[in-house]
Amino acid sequence: RPELARACRLSMAIGMLAMLLPL
């Protein structure tokens, strides 16, 4: 399902941003 893949990719991008923010 495309919307599921999009949500997964979005959550991964948010996780990466959250990891990089404190640096």
C-alpha cells in the first residue's frame, strides 16, 4: 500500500531529524 510506505518513510525522516536536532 503506497500510503503505508509514505507514512513509514515520513516517520523515518522525523526520527532522523529528532536524532540530528540535539547535535
